[in-house]
Amino acid sequence: MSVTAIPATGGAYRAAFEAAARAQRGPGWLGTARRAAFERFLELGFPTPKHEEWRHTNVAVIARGEFTPAPPPDAAAEAAAEKFLAGSPFAALGGARLVFLDGRYAARFSTPGALGAGVRAGSLGAALAAGDAIGEALTREAPWSELAFVALNTALFDDGAVIEIGRGQVLPEPVHVLYLATAAAAQYLQPRTLILAGRDSQASVIEAYASLGEQGVFTNAVTEIVAEENAALEHARLQQENLASYHVSATFARAGRTARVALHALTFGGALTRNDVTAVLDGEGAEVLLNGLYIAGGRQHIDNHTVLDHAQPLGTSREFYKGILDGQASTAFRGRIVVRPDAQHTDAIQSDKNLLLSADAVASSDPQLEIRADDVRCTHGATFGQIDAEALFYLQSRGIGAEAARRLLTFAFASDVLARLRCAPLRRALERELFHRWTGLEGDGEA
């Protein structure tokens, strides 16, 4: 395995870590964990394409960047956030809203009070500073000992969202966590999100990322999710940062007995994006859906790595990812289904499909099965193709121009991914956005 070495002194990251360590308040165990994670990050270094897990993605531009922490937002940043929140359909999805501006909780733009009793949401940094016991759930799901970017986030995160849904609570509207970036080039954000869904609870959480400027910010995000027995949790991750940004994310979820967890990965922005999703079916009868849509054009690169870990019997998992590539874009998908010896009667299906709109676009797919039980049903597959010629001919025969027909078929290719979103406000906003993007028409593509 090859890595990009970090200077023994830690360079800019060491300076940022030591400054943060002096300023941070919170429990002693967290400070110890942060330092251990930082030292491990220095040992690991940034991965290179010689590392099997990173062979399709070169993060040298990040490794060489010596990024520094984004400063607190100023008046101009707040004005940009206010404008975005007033005009974006993705900022008005109803329910409670937690806004983070350049990595810091922005109470001015947040509405956590909409949640009511039995549910709490707010700043993770504030909870840790106050010694809140909820912080003890941190790092349990996100292992940093062998994952350089997770170790870096664990060491350097300053703030993020914490959401706790109490036992039996049913949220009629989504909780919307919105991370907005106005920071300058060569600056980083290290957001951390913690979501705990109690027994028999039901909720939807939207975790969204957007740029308010044109600078190439480096975002390194980690999300930890726990769904206890019989909980139903939908988590949608929407990445719409600008095309100069670098975005690395790691999402770790654990589903308890008969819990139902849906994880949607919707990636549209960034010059370079790497998403890792790991879901453990850790209770009998657990169900997990991984549902992804990635759209890349120009010279964008998007890499999705997923792991579905069946640890207990009678688990059901479904994974449906779709990619749409244009220009000289490149994408990679690597999905692994693991069935442990005791996970009998597992039912798992995995699919990755790619639509190539350009001869210069390159897609790679590597679905994998690792089965250690003998009474299971597991399938996987990947496809690559262009617009269906017969469907294109049919639309043209009905008087639709060739380019308009291509755009309608592109929207149709993506629409089944969007249809799996149970959060209706987000689904409708995405349908309108993508329908307009590909057709130039208003509406959402419905008859």
C-alpha cells in the first residue's frame, strides 16, 4: 500500500490541530480521542491510487493543498447565506432546519424549535462543550484507525449537527441539516453529523451541502447513524457544491432488530467527490436501502464506495445506484455485500447502472459479494449504455426533436431513483430541478 506522506511535524494540519486543542472545551475522553486520531492520520497519510480502495481516485490535489481551517463567517458570508435561504427550493423543505455556515452553527438561520417534545437537534459542538451525554455516542460507528480522512475529521471537527429522536416519536416533516460554504480556496471544513433514532421512532433527515461562492473549498464530512429496534429512518445526503470544490464523505449506519433504514446519496457537485457508505444490519430482520444518483459533467470525478454488512439473520438489503455522465467526466462505483456466518436467510440485491451521454466519459463499476452463510439470496450487477435508440426513435416519431427526446429519456433514467425518496418535499424539489435542467421546461415530469 502506498500513501502520500504527511510531514512528521504535521505541517499546516498540526498547527490547526494544536490551535483547536487549546480552544476546545468538552470531556477529557474526546480530547484524548482527537489526539490519537490525529497521530494516526499522520501515520496513515493520504491514500494514493496504489491503494486498492482508492485506485480510481487520486487525491493528490488535496494532499498537496495544505488546507487551513475556514475562519468564522463574516457579514458578507451571512448576507450570502440569507440570500440563498430566501431563494433556493432546497432551503425551504419544511420542518426543522439546522444551518451551518462555514462549519459553524448559525442560530440566526436555524429553526430547531419546530421539532417539539421528544426530539432534540442542534449544535454538536455546543453539546460537547456542555458535557452532554449524547456526545458519548461519537466515534462508535466511525472507525478512524485505518481510514485517513475519518481520522482527520475526528481530530479536527469543530461543529456539526446532533439529532436525537426519542423512543416512539414520529416526525411528520423532515429535519433539514444544511452545510453552506463561503470559505476561500485552500481552506477546509470538517463537519460531523450524529443521528440517533430511538426504538419505534420514525423520521427523515436531509443532510445537504452547497457552495455560496466559487472558491475550491475542501469538505471532509463524517456522519454516524444509529437506528434502534423497529425504528424507521430515512437519511438523504445531497451534495451540490461548486465545480471547484473537493468533497470527501463517510457515512456509517447501524440498523437494529427490525429497523428500517434508507440511505440516499445524491451527488451533483464538486470537482472531485468521494463518498463512502457503510451500513451494518445488526439486528434480526433489519432492512436497509442504499439508493444513489450521481450526475457528472465536464471533468468532474465522482467515486462511490458502499458496504452492506449483514451481521444477523433475516436481513434484507437493496442497493440501487445510477450514474449519468457527460463531457469528460469519470465515475467509479464499488459496492460490497458482506454476509457473515450467522446471517442466514439474508436477502440482498445490488445494482449499478450508468448512462453515458458522451464518448469521452468513463465509468467504472465493481460490485462484490462476500458470502459466509449457506442459506441466502444475493444478486449483483452493473450496466453501461447510451440512450436507447428505439425509445429515442419512438419519441421522435411523436414529433419530439432529437435533443428534447434525449433530455426526456435522461430524466426518465434518473426518475426511479428519485421515486424511492419517501421525503416528499425533497423528492418534488429534485424532480423539478432535474426536469428543468434536462428539458428546459417547468414542472416535474409528471403527466
